[in-house]
Amino acid sequence: MRKTNEEVLQAAEEILSFIEKKNLQPEEQRKIVDDSIYNFTNFVTEAVLKHRKSVSTDFSVVEWEGEGAVFRDTKGDEYIDCLGGYGVYLLGHRHPKVVNAVKSQIDRYALHSQELVDPLRGYLSKLVAYITPGDLQHTYLVNCGTEANEMALKLARLSTGKKWFISTEKGFHGKTFGSLSASGKAAFREPYHPLVPGFQHVKYGDADAVEAAIHNLISVGETVAGVIVEPIQGEGGVNVPPADYFPRLREICDKYECLLIVDEVQTGMGRTGKMFGMDHFGVVPDIMTLGKAFGGGVMPIAAMVAKRKHWGKMEENPFLLGSSTFGGNPLCCSAAIAGIKTIIEEEIPRQAAEKGDYILKHLREIQNQFPDMLKEVRGIGLLIGMEFSTNEIGYKLAKQLFGEKILVGGTLNNATVIRIEPPAVISYEQIDTVLNAIERNLGVLAKEKVSLLNK
């Protein structure tokens, strides 16, 4: 398959010509679609195309550009984005303040030398300490959420000298080995058994089950390093815990001297109507992880932030925890810094709270019309789940909405719960368009159901 340098240059020049053009000609639009199908089939994974088929039956929709709450395909057709990159686009696509910061930084330098002190890493870490709850102070910057959770698990073992973790059923913390071991979905875990030992899963929202698991482990001579949990389960189906859940977890972790690790990769930075999911419960964790919206919707960056008292081993050997070749690089840090500033300036948590309340109110009215199909509507802020009576109904609704140029999110491999997770900058006009489309298409599905029953 290897090509000559001349062939590689020719291919690269053509690709860059597409990137650098402001407007594509019709034949170029078609070529990019054809190339994308060929490239994914032969050089990525063909199954990705089949997975996307739920929203595009002929694969003709190739994402090409976007701003605010919309993206466009190569033909210029515009879609309202209510998936939001599973939480990435809290500030929308290409927020100008974040883009400007990245452009300014790349005009100076892009990546750090590894040996010298890079100032943006320090500046961003200070801002993280300023915005996170309580006495969280020290930050370790990485590239994505699963890596942040890996660092959290490793730090918990380093700090406590203990071994076991308590996690939750349906929890999702990523797909690298440690994070996957903490995750609580069999479909993701089973292909990779045996996973990292030392993880026990209990029912989400049940603090007594957490305490019982810790007690049982200690009683047989084991040690527990920490409890890892999401403020609201996203991938697990937008599951909201009882109000006393996190205060109880804080008490339990203090009682048994283990660390409370909170995965805010999806809920953090204002998504739930407060800066962090933990702010709804008034609880300060020992370790918090951030990702997705942390990069302002422009650059990939994630973080683990911890209390100073758990950082001792890092002072002995700062390279003990993990690799930092690209973690906290200047380009990504510039995006995260601009993102934090923009979230505060534009009152993104308030927008998420108000718009989330508006969407939830109207979705519950729709639920009352179609209770046999739409079983439950739940969520906080702009992390909202619609639970359907069957996977087929959710799948069909997602497909019909995409036909009307609205993108929503199933729970990865299942559409029984569909997530509504738009950017906080979405307009009320766009929200109404989405709500009207959901109501109308559920009406169509209801008529189809009646028709089938009468046959």
C-alpha cells in the first residue's frame, strides 16, 4: 500500500486545497463525500459508517463547518446541534473568543519544549484552582477525559497507599484500561476481560451500597483507595441521584479514609446550570476530573485537580503519574483559558439553567401527550434525557429529527434514552424548532403504532 513521496504530496496538496478554500464547488463537495466513505471503509473502520447510518442512510452528510449551535455539511445544509459533541460544545462551535486566543497563541508557538517551564500550563492551573469547589488546588493537565480519570485513579492509590475502588453500575469514565475498569457497562467491559483488578460496582444513587461495599472489603483485609462517581450519569442514561447522595458519600469517604473522586468530564464547566455538578450538592471532592467543554469547544484538553494534601507523592517525583508530552500544551491551554473567561463573562451556567428548565418543561408537556412512548424526561440544565418505551422508538425519532436537520444523541449503542445536550448559546427560536419537531414526529410515530395494531 505504501506510496511514493510524489503520490503522497499530490494527495496532501489536494486535501489542503479543500481545507484552505472558503467555498467548495459542487464537484468538490461530491468528491469529499465519496472520499470520506472510501477512506473510512479502507483506512479507519467501516463499522463507523454503519453506526452513523442511524442518522444518514446514504452517508451523504459530511460535517464540514459550524458556529454557534449549528453545523453545516459540505453542501452547506445547516443542522441544529442538540448532541453538542456529547458535551464538548457548551460554548457552541468555534466560539470567536476561544478561536481568537488559539490563533494568537499559534502565532507565537504551538507546543512546548518539554524541558523549560511553559507559562500557560501554570496560568491555566491557577484558574482551575480559582473556579473549582473548596480547597481543590493542584492540577494535572492531559488530553482527554479518560486520561484525566486514569490520573485520578493513580493519584488516589499514590496518596492513600490503598488498592480498591468503588464505582457504579452504568457509570462511564472512559475506555482506557483503568477508566474502563471503573466504568459500569458490560457491553464496553466484556471484550477486554480481565480488566484492572480492584474495582467493585454498586447501584448508582445508593450511598448505603457504597458504604456496605467498603465495609465488606475492609472486613476481609482489603483497603479502599477511593469512590469514583459522576454527578449525573451521562452515558448511563442521564441518571440524577437523590439530593442526599453526595453529602452521604462525603461522610462515608471521610469515615473510611478513602478519596471521593468526582468525574465532571461531561457535567463540568456550566453544563448543568452551575459551574460544576458538585455545586448542586454543596460537596467538595478530593479529586475532580474535567474534559469535553474544558477546551472551549475548540481544542482537546482535560484535567485532574486535587486537594493539596493528596499531592505529596507528586512533589517527590512530578513525572510519576503519567506522560505529559502533549498534555497542557500551549495551544490547548490558550483555548481552556479563553473558555473559562467566556463561561464567566457570558454567564453560561445561568443560560444552561434557564434554557434547560424551558426545555424540560416543554418536554414534560410532550410526555403527557405520549406517555406510552415517552416514559420519562429527566436531567439538570442542558444535560437532558428522554427515555422511550423501546429502543426502536428512540432510534426512529432520532432518524426523523435528523431528516429535519436536527442532531440528537442516543446513549452510544442504544437509543432507549436520547440525550438533548445542546450548546448553551442555542437560541430560544432554535429550541422551539427542536421541541416542535419532537412533538410532531412523536405524533407521527403514535399514528404508525395505532395503524400497526389495527392491522
